[in-house]
Amino acid sequence: TWRGLKSWRAADDPDLACNAASVPLAPRFTPTPANTTARGGQARVQALVSFGPTSGNPSQGSATADYYALTHWAYLDELVFWGGSAGEGLILAPNAPVVDAAHRHGVPVLGNVFLPPVAYGGRLQWTRDLVQKDATGHHPLAAQLVAVAAAYGFDGWFVNAETSGGNTALGTAVLAFVKELRALAAARGQRVTWYDAMTVNGTVSWQGALDSQNQPFFQAADDMFVDFRWSAGTLASSGTKAQALGRSRYELWAGVDVESNGSGSSVDWDAIVPAGKPHVTSIGFYRPEWTRNHLPADRRAPEDFHAADDRFWTGRSLDPSRPDASDPWRAPAVSVADRSTVTSVPFASTFNTGHGLRWYEEGAVTSDVPWNHLGLQDRLPSRRWAVRTAGERPAVSFDFSDAWRGGSSVLVAGELSRPAVLDLYATRLPIDVDTVVDLTCRSESGGVNVELAVATAEPGTAGAAPPYTRLRGPAGTRVDPVD
């Protein structure tokens, strides 16, 4: 099973250029939160996402728009490229387009090492083989995993050992392997996340907590995904235990299984991110691609997917600046402050989401072939969609029936009774008197005035409107209407 990994060398991969990410991990910052309940520096968000079957992840996109085109990177701190199976392979490295899109938004991506349960074809010998030492006492497969991540440009590994039947000797061997894997990974700027499954005695027993059975693995790794069996009490004690170990409680991801019901899932949110109190742990979403998968085959147009995805990440109000307190689904935007990577010029975006029904160049269709390629995704607005108006709120969405370049644009629709301000990008740009801002827009009805506004300071308090200045004159500003 591990023969391919043992013999792998980057120099021997003729397809390395197609499989390797090309975008470095961007630094990001936390602007003043969009609402009064979202916080920075507390709970983080991790997502375990299956972008397709283990063998169904093409290296460079494909000719369909029906794809999980994740765009709400602003709330994510770690993406796990979930997959692996006894029949298709135990190691799943992320494909380059996903890594490039994540890195552009400042999100690290982990590959998955999956030792499956016996019920799903797992064999305990595979675990023993993984943790074998060489004559020098080192773990050659740990070194190979780090080399693979470095060669293909992703950020480390999620280790999920769920094959039962082990003993204390095997538990000790796996722990030693994880320690060396993390040490080697850290030297290359990578990280390791452990899944709460195998315990120190080598058995598989999901704790739903940080306790004596899995504490050594947590200490050996950068963080740990706490299995879904948690309760308010076990999360509280887990956070306290992490701090007693000199670690952050937010290095624990409380597993939230959304594979079946997505934003309709029943979750004890106060156990993780209580309102009015410090957050207890971080959030680990399992399979948020429900936002695509639950849609019937004849309703998987990009617009349908993004409507469900916005509901998942932003909440029922679909506006992070005014969350709906009565919404039972506590979306990430309600509790977690968004982040941005827009810190340098030139900066440009055509609001390309990384998939589309056709391809556009300068507003004209150049290909009618549906497509997906997340590596082509632009840096996208982080607060979707924050609209400030004293009148009727317009509907804002990605539009796949028209674009300037790529496959999508931003559509603002509705009859305005008062002026409306749409927040797009939180930035920290080095602007001066020579900075030029250019906006291209198209109106399907007359009498629409579009203006640009910038803020050169943060809002004074969370939830407050940015102190915008409207750019009215021709100097440094150009709004180009397109017929």
C-alpha cells in the first residue's frame, strides 16, 4: 500500500508542473468586524471538504460548472482536502487549483492520510507499515509525506487513524511517527492536524474531548479535530485542559457534521461559540459541500449552489453586517471575524468564482463550454453581501449570465428607494495621489448612478459603517459603463 509513497521522488513526476500549486500562502489581516457578535482572535474555522471522489479530482479543472466552488475563504483558517479509501488509496494530496484559490485568500490546505475503519476495508497492517522505522531510527514515510507537500505546494497533513485492533505498542509507534512528522513539517513551514480516533493504547475510541486518551497526540500535533461526540461539558473541559498544557483552546476543532443537513443541522452553538462569552473552542465543519450535494441534479446551476452556500456561511439575513438573531443556524459570519489579503497594488478582480457556464473576455462570450478551475478564482469580496441603505435593500449575488472576464460578475438587482452602499473589499492598500481606481459596470435600466467610495480608516467600532469618501471627480477615478 505504501510502495508508491516509499519510491516517490518529485524529479520522477512528469506531471509535476500540472499537479503543483503556484500561488504562495498570502498573509492576511482582520479588519474591524462587520457586526458586533463576530470576533477576531478566538474561534477559528476548519473545513473537511470532499471536492470529489478520491480518484475524481482532476489536476486542472474540468468541463462542467457543477462543482463545489468554495468562495467564503474569509472565515476559514484551515482546509482539509478530505478523501481516501481502502479501494482507491490512503493518501489524498490536494489538487493545485484548490490550493491556489485557498492560498490567494490566505488559507492553508492539508492533504489527508486516511487509515480507514475495518468496516470500510481498513487493515491494521497498513498502520504498522506507515509507522515503520529505518535502520537509523527515523520514519522514512514521515519524511516522504513532508517532501510531497513541499513539492506540490500545500501546507501539511491531516492524520486520521481509524483502523481498530491495535495495542499499546502500536499506539506508541503511531505517536512517535506523528512527533517526527510534525517536526519535519514544521521545518518546512507545514503543519499536522490529528483526528480524535486512535488513543494512546492503540485502540480506536472517539473521545469527543481532549482527555488522557488522546492528549499525547494533541501535544504531538499542531491541533486536533474533536470527534462529533462532544458535549458542552467535554468541550469546556477540553479548552481548560488545552490551556493547562500551554496550548490555545482554539487549537481544538469541535467537529460539526453538516454532511446530511448543512445549514439545517441542529448544533449546540453555545457550547462552541456562545454569545456574550469567550468562545470555548474552534469549529471543525465536516463536509460543508452539502451546499452543492443536496441540490437535485436539475437544480445545480451555479446560482443555486451559491445561494445555498451564502446561506451556510453568512446566515439567513445574507448580510454579515446585520445577522438575524433568530436564525437557529449560527453561521460563521455571526461569530467569526472575516479576514482579507488585499494589501498591495495593483489589485484587480472581475469577481470570477472559478466556475461558469461560459467564458467571457472584455464582456463578450469567447467560449460556450461550462467549466471549473478554482485556480482562476479571483480574490472575492469577504462580506457577502453587506448593504447599507435607509431604503429598500437590493438583492446582491454572483451573476453567471454576464461577466467581464471569466465566468461571473456581481449583480445588484432591485428598485432603490434610497441610495445603497455595497461593501466589497476590506483592504489595506498603499494609495497615494497617483492611485487610479477603475470600475466597469453594465446597467439594464436607465437612471442608475454608480459611484466608487473608499475609506482610509477603519470603522470606530464593530458593525459600524466604514468612513467612506465618495470619489466624485475625474481625477483618479473612472467608471466605465458597458453596453
